Amino acid sequence: MFDFLQGYDVLGAFWTTVQLTLWSAIGSLLWGTALAAMRVSPVPVMRGFGTWYVNVVRNIPLTVIIIFTSLGLFQTLGVSLGAGTFTVINFRLAVLGLIAYTSAFVCEALRSGINTVPLGQVEAARALGLGFTQVLGLIVLPQAFRSVVGPLANVLIALTKNTTVAAAIGVPEAALLMREMIENEAQLILISAVFAAGFLVLTLPTGLFLGWVSRKAAVRR
Amino acid sequence: MSSVLYDTPGPRARRRSILYTAGFLLVLAAAAWWVVTGLAEKGQLEWSRWAPFFTDSRVWTTFLLPGLENTLIAAALALVIALPLGAVLGIARMSDHWWVRGAAGTVVEFFRAIPVLILMLFANAAYAAFFDVSPERRPLYAVVTGLVLYNASVLAEVVRAGILALPRGQSDAARAIGMRKGQTMRYVLLPQSVTAMLPAIVSQMVVIVKDTALGGAMLGFSELLASVRPISANYGANTIASFTVVAVIFIVLNFVLTSFAARLEGRLRRGRRSTGAVVAADAVEELATPGEHVGHKPEPPARS
């Protein structure tokens, strides 16, 4: 019944999906935190840039960003991100595009977390003479992160689903392989079931696990 | 909040702020310089490549506007079909019968957990294999079907959240005057929750518009993003120019929708005549995530 799987590296394709997810998750967590710090910083230019970035990026289709990394960054500006072969270049470009897009959502989730830290915490920190970076890095962000595990889990699951867009620039991940298999094999329903099951396996346990973590991590007030 | 994170700047803080501003602007300028010189080197900044968008109306009438029209048609169709489906699923998820609740829940969780592109690819192949849809219409059908399957399940959660957001007194009062379950839903809960859901629905519209671009890239649906290729073929390889124009149209369209959702939400929260129940515009991110109660956005503590 599952003969059609022969000759196709389904597990390899899903492994690419997982790798896209993990690298993009790490990158967008870092860049998203930096953006959130900019949006609450005392420097008006940085605040303005952070707001502008989030508003622009959240309103562009991810497909446009991903295709732009290939058409604009690689083919026009010659950015190859230190890679030699097309497969590796496209993979890295896709990760870059996913980071650029996802970090806007990470930034907004973190900002809502910053708002949950009680005013007294910040006032106490400032009364001790801590500067902005110290207040943010030692007092506010550690508490904010603990309260936004849930929202960040939503972003991570959305990111997992969004990695399929990398198929638009030929990254050999699950959706691209699914399209290839649909074209070549007859068992449309079975093929679709296999790929749907793959994404269920990736997204549902992540949601359950991080839901549990978010309840454990949340600061009880 | 931003103002409580730091003290009012004194002379030293002000000097440092100016230093940071200058450094940051320098970085931005360097990045801009790199992009501009890179584009100029490839001749992408030549006026002849950008001029058509300002001087030749045929770019708009032949490519961009029909593309935008297809984007909007697909998005509108998807929303119009997904809304009633979502309402049915959402209400079924709150049913008193476990099998109705369970079936609706399974459908909703399944389609929320799967990327919309997978659904579109499946729909595209299914229309080709099992239905008599002409090849020209198939991409539109596939895009709308994929969007409907996904968004019906997200909107089901929006509907459920909207009904649950209403004060309990509403259904208690309906029961007290002898209404049945169906009557309570039809005459009391649904009409009020529609108002509460509006910001989230408009916000979901942004997600739908963005997802239509997938059809252009992967299924050959001739929407706005797909118009880049014929434009650059007809107007001297102006890929960057046409890409920029398309991106700006998307940003403006979605920014208008996002702002509209925020204004609606603000109005509902301030409103005195309604119950004050509202499904926030940014709640759709959470409602699009599979799994029960995964990430409730933390409530900020009350500030004095």
C-alpha cells in the first residue's frame, strides 16, 4: 500500500523542515529580542526603527520576503551567505527570510510580556540606580520571557507551518517533495495523508509540551 | 510602559543618547549605501526600469490591477465561505453532545495543525483528479479551497472565543425567560458575539490576503505577486522595481486592514452600550495554534 514512498526521501524532507524551523527559531528569537529592546529603548531613532520594522514586515506576505531573498539578495546583490551550492544557498536564504518575518512576531509577543512585569519591579530597580540596559536585562526581560513562553510557542508553531513557504525558492523541504510526489504518483489521498501526519507530529507535541512549560514557567503573582 | 523603564535623561544620558542615535543612523546609512550601490551596479536603479509605473498606465491596467483583483477575489471568497463554516464548527464545538463536540474539535485541530500550502497543493491535485474544473480556473479554486479549510477552523475558534467572551448573565437571562439552547444562541449570544469578533475577523483577513501570495508562487495563480514575472518580461527585466511596487501595494493594503482592526477594537473596548466583550485583533495568532489553551497571552497586572 505504501509502495509509492519508495524512491522518495520523505524523512529527509521533513528533516529539512525541522532544520529550517530550528535555525529560524534561534535567529528570530535573537533578532526579535533586539527589536523588542529597541521598541522600549530611550533612543527615539531606535524606537522609530523598531516600530517601522514590525509594521512593515507583519504586513508583507512571507512568500514575498522569501522570494525577495532569492531574487533580490542573491541574484541581484550577490549575497550567498558563504555557501557554495545552490541547495545550501537557498536553504540559508530561506532561513534569513523566515528570521526577518518571524522576529516581528517574537518582538510583539515579548513586548506584551514586558507589559506584564509589575511597575513596582521597575521602580525598585531604578531606585537602586540601575540604568536602562540593567533594568531591561536583569529585571524586566527575565520575568517577561517566563510569561511569554505560551505566545512564543504559538509563534514557533506558526513558524513550523511557515517553513513550507521555502518551497517557493526550491528548498527541498516537505511541501516541495509533496508537490513532486503528487505530480509523479497516483495515490493523491495517501500522499497527502502522509504529509499531513508529518506536520501533525511536528506541531501537536510542540504545542502540548510548550503549553506545559508555559504553565510551569509563568511567574505566579 | 516605555517611559517607566528609564529615568528622565540628565546631561550625561542625553549625550549618550545622541551618541547611540548617531551610531545607529550610521549603521542604517551603511546598509542603505550597500543596497543602493549594489542595485545601481546591476542597473536596477535606472529610471527606465521604474518609469513604467509612473508614466505607462498599461502596467497597471494589464498586470498590477488584474493581479490585485485576483488577490482580493480569492481573499473575499475565502472569507465569505469560511465564515459560515467557521460559525457552524465553532458552535458545534460548544455542543452539549460529546460526539458533536468531539467531531468539530477534531476537524478544527486537524486543519489548524497543517500548513495552508499543503492544503492548497492537495486541493489543486484533487480538483485535477476528481473534478471537472477547467485548468484556468483550477488555481483559484485550489487557493480558495485551501484558504477555506484552514481559515474555517481558525474562525471557528474566533467564534467560540467571541461567544465565551460574553458575560455569563446573558445566557442565564435567556434561560430565565424560558429560551431553548438554540434560541439562546440565535437571538442572544450570536448577534452580540458578532460585534465582539469583528476585530479578530478583520485581522484574519490580513492573514488570508498574505496567504493568497502562496498560490501565485506555487500553483500558478495569477494574483498580485505573480504579476512580477510578466511585468519584468515586458519592461526590460525590472525585477527589483516591480517587486518593490508589489510589496508596497501589499503593505498598504494590509496596513489599512490592520489599522482598521485596531480601531474597531478600541471602539468596542471604549463602548458603553455593548457588553464590552471583544476578541482582540492579535488573538488570532493564538487561535490559529493547534492545541487547547497553548498560549494564553498573559494579562498585565492592574496598574494604579
